[in-house]
Amino acid sequence: MKARIILTVLGSDRRGLTRELAEAVHGAGGNWLESHLARLGGKYVGSVLVEVDAANLPLLSDEVLGIDASGLQVAMVPAGSDPADTGKALVIELVGQDRPGIVREVTKVLEAVGANIDGFESDAVPGAQTGELLFKARIELTIPAASTPGEVQDALEAISGEIMVDFSFD
């Protein structure tokens, strides 16, 4: 029987960490299915979805502990089942002058329209013209089948002036 496990990782960034994770998964006979890994705030952080024979879970744990000993904290969590796809996919990108509260306001609107956030990536980068920080985000959503992308767009556009960001929809 196969088990799906999420490995969560956190440690000081250095060369070879992703390879070490891949070696641990492979060493336990596992299959690397999906991952989100990044350098964030000077740290190596992320998650990896792995499929492995349930009988090999102790071996995967041992392999992961070997990485842990080299300075990367790794936790194993059983994966849940994917929810049934009952909505429509929508991608939103936003950009605006960085300031506290942008994520809070945007996510409040998305929750109000019944959207589920499937992916959220953001960054604060210097603007080309002024050098002041710009906040950029890419949000992957599932909206309810009864909703339209236009309704989501209208709800976000209603706060765009208040939080001073521009939205684009795909």
C-alpha cells in the first residue's frame, strides 16, 4: 500500500539541500511528486509531497533524520486527500506600492467571495523608477462553480484604490 507524505523543511541555506532531500526520498524507495522550495529570509524553506510504500515509512524517517543531523529540520506529515474539483480555476496577479495589510485585505475579499487559495507567491522588489519597494503577488484560486471570474474581479477592484494595487486576471 502506498502512503503520501509531506516533508516540511527549514534550515540555513547552503548548496546541496535539495539533492539531500532527493537522496532521502530515493533511499526510501519514494517518489517525489510535488514541491515548493525556496530561499526565504536567508533560510531554505519548503515542502515536498512524496509517495512511498507504507512499509518504507520507517526507512524514510531514518533517511530524513540523516538530513536533520546535517542542519536541515525536516518533519513528516501524512498528506490528506485532494478535495473534489468543484470550482473554476483563476489566477490573479497584483502589484502595488508595498505597505502593511495588502495580503490581509486581499485574502479577506477572496474569502468573502468563497474562493480557495491553491497557491500564493509574493515578493517585495525595488521599483524600476523610484527604487521604492513594490509588492507583487501571484495567487492561484478555485472559485465556486456558481461564481464568475467577473464577480471576483469586481470585488477586488472595489478595494484596489484603497490598498493601492493593480490586479490582472487570467
